[in-house]
Amino acid sequence: MARRWWTLPLLLVSALAPSSSLAGLAFENTAIVRTIELGGSLVHVSTTYAVRALEPGQTTYQIALSKVERAKTSWLEAKVKGRTTPLELSEDESRCVGSCVVQYAIFMSCSTEHLLSVSLPKALDVNGTVNLVLETVQTHATHPFPKQATQKEPQLLKYETDLFTISPYTTLVQRTKIKYALSTNYCMYEDLILP
């Protein structure tokens, strides 16, 4: 009897897992580093994906954005790190990413996400690597905090974002850096490092 109870959750997890095209069999993210630069009404987000191909001949990499992130994004561009020429980028119809895999933990979240298809400059062989950088500018991403304040009370801008950078591929390490203006100096905090 106890054996059946162990089998049932495993069957449910496998039934809810995404199809192989989105399960991340083609690529693996060895690292994702996201830098969020807060500067008032505009927020600049730079996300670097260290990508490793798991299958030969891979020419298209997919980047997932949450519904909230996509709604705030007014401009985006993908490049190979260190190069100035933008890569061809197309937005797929919204569909279910299925799960976010961070090393050995699976976070099931089957909500509609936006997938961006990035055309790689050349096909990658097995274990071939490339560093892709997605640059975005977000508008209406900050709001006054507190909502109302007197002239003598301080009022800040509040920015909210997801804890994890979602991806249809397995991700080994994530890091988020936040930059914000304090007087004329920039302060950088490493906010999050996920094994």
C-alpha cells in the first residue's frame, strides 16, 4: 500500500512535466547572471545566459519572460556577449513553460509565459557554448512608496521582480545584482546567488 503512494506523486510529476521541446534537452544554462539597474522611471535589465548545447546542430535558443516582466518591457535586444551586432529575435505565442529547473529542484509553475526565440550566429555542436546577453528596458516598473507622503516625508520608488529568472532549460547557477543611484554614486549589491 505504501508503495502505491510513492508511485502516485512520481507519476503526477512526470505527467505535469513539459514536453521534450520545452524540457530543456537541447541546452543547459551553466549560469544566468541578471543585473537590474534602477534609475527612476526606467529600469534597465541585462541578463547573461551562459549556454551549453546538449544536442548537435542547435541554432535557436529560447528565452522565457513572465507575463508581468513582458508587460513592463518596452524594448529588448539579444546579442552574443562582447559583440555589437544584435541577433535575430522573434516572439513566440504565449504558452506554458511548465517548470523551472534549478540544479536538482523542480519548481512546477504552469502559467502562460512569453518565449523569445534567439537565432544563434552559428550552429552549436554538443558541449558547444555561447554567452547570450538579453538587454531590456522596463517602463512603469517602479511606483511611489509609500503611495502618499507629505512634503516633509521621504518617498521612494519601489521595484518588484521575480526571485528566479525563468527558463525552459535546466539552470545550474543564478545570480542577481541590483544597482541603484545613491546621490551621485552607484552602489551594487549582490542580492541573490542560487546554487
